[in-house]
Amino acid sequence: MDTLVKTKWNIDTAHSEISFKVKHMMISTVTGHFEDFNASVETETEDFINAEINFRAKIDSINTKNNDRDGHLKSDDFFNAEAYPEMTFNSKSFDGSTLVGDLTIRDITKEIALDVEFNGIAVDPYGQTKAGFELTGSINRKDFNLIWNAITEAGSIVVANMVRLIIDLQFIKESKL
């Protein structure tokens, strides 16, 4: 009986970025990032089909380049970083182009699907084997109880409900399990 060998890959945070974009007052787009995150992958194949992917981000690390806005996002109006310090993602399936998994924000878990572009595997100048991915998708923030909003004098909402996710990941091959 053959035993399957799994390969573990850990995030290369120096070459990865977790970002989101949301419309502000319906006339411009605000971009934010999570600065403190971790991710790992376990796979049995070089194409990462059906890989197990786990991700965590510290809510306190949110950065939109505006301290007042970041503080508001960390408050109970949005993420409530004090009560829910992390958001997590755990994969259910990956077919090579779509990653499906459970995203947990606050105390709400919903299944989401992300489009994935696998950019391949390369060996860096230091002999480390790396794999690169670009992931995109959208979520409705209200599905995760991020419900705060306001209306401008002209009747526009301040924060759109749909949030675009743009995730660039590079993993370092660690070991066979």
C-alpha cells in the first residue's frame, strides 16, 4: 500500500499581501491591508489540486493609511478586534482555479469562493523552492455582521456593502510530512 506524501508550504510574508478594496461614498475606492497574517498549505501534488490551505489575520493589524479609519474598523461598528482578534480561512476544495473554503469574521463563518491564478513554482537565489498565487473575489460585508453605515447629505451611502479581496501569496516549500 502506497502512503501519500504531503508537502508543507509556509507563507513568505515578505512577498505576500492581503488586501481589500471597498467603495467610499460610491465615488472612490479605499484600499486596506492586513499587516500581520499567517498561512500554510499542505499538498500531495505539484499543481496544488485539493491542497489544504489555512489562513489567519490579526484584525489589529488592519491598515488603510488612516489611523482614525483604522480605529473605526477595529471597533464594534465593524470587526470588533477586542472580542474577535482574528479572521480565519480554511479551505474545503481547490480545483486549480477556484478555492472554496470557510471564512470566519467576528463570530460568523460563511463559505466563499475565490478565483485563483497559480503562477507556478521557482527556486530563488538562496535555493528555496517557492510557489506563487494571486487570488481575487468579493464578499458582502453585511454577511459577516460588518453593518455600520451612514448616508451623505446627497443620499449616498458612505461604505459599499461589497468588498473586493485581492490576495497575493508566495509560499516557501518546507518539508515532506
